[in-house]
Amino acid sequence: MGGMLCTKKMEEQMTMEFNSDGEDPPEQTITISTDDGILDIDTDWLLHKTTLAQKYLGKDQSVIAVRVVNDATMSQMHNKHLGEDSTTDVLTFDQGGSDDSIDADIVICSDVAIRAADERGHTMNEELLLYIVHGMLHCIGFDDHDENSHRAMHEEEDKILLAIGVGEIWSRRS
């Protein structure tokens, strides 16, 4: 899955990308926005399930801003922030947090989700939720850069998704 970034400069750039007018984000705990032209995203369902995942993790005081983008935008962001000339599923910008909170901006790609959902036999919205949970887990210390941590992270994703009534996504096959 996509990478996690933490530098202050990148955090400031990401905040500006999420809030193009430079104003502070809304007071809501979790926000989900979609770029123009992205269709068939059930933001109410994603918001509800993300809230359940946040509570399951014991991170009730979290501030999480999720932005759904297409391949072109994700490719630009992936290049800008990680130097990769390709799209990816999720980019996580950890803004800090505490024992009871996650503070993050998470960018997820609808085009990648459509392709992956088709391969795994579930909906695009379920795949997008997987990406959000993946980003949240990065913020609480999970990583996926070697085989063992990759497996542990994806097992934790499925555990959370089962607990909130969605079921396994990563390990589900059609």
C-alpha cells in the first residue's frame, strides 16, 4: 500500500492542498471529501464506518481528513511527496496524535480502489474504507515495509473491518 509521510514541510503542503483557501479545517472529527468528477462514493457510509473504526481503536478524540482523488491527482501527489512516478492507493500524512487520538490527512484513490475491488470481489467503497483503516494504522505505529509487518498490518485491518461489521477485505478473494 501507499506510503506515510511525516515532514513538517509536507504537512504544511498537504494542509494547503486539503484547504485550498488556507483556512483551518472544519471542526468535525472526521471529514471525507471527494474531488470533482469522482462518482459513486458513499461518503455517509465511509464516514460512519471510519467513525466505528476510530472508536474500535480507542481514538475517540481523532481529527481525520480524508480526500478521495483519481489516478491523475494521486500520481501527482505521489511524485510530489515521495518522488514516485505512479499512482498509489493511499498516502497518509500523520499530523501527530496521542494515546486517544489520531490527527491525520489521508488521501485515497478511487481509480485504484475500483481495480482492486474488482480483483478481490467487493465494492469500491469497501476498498476505500480499507485504505482509510490502513492510513489510521500507520498513524498508530503499524508499518508494511517488510513481509512480517505487512502481514501483521493487513491482519489488523481485517480484524477491525470484521469488528465494525464490514468483514475481511484484504484477505477476501472472489
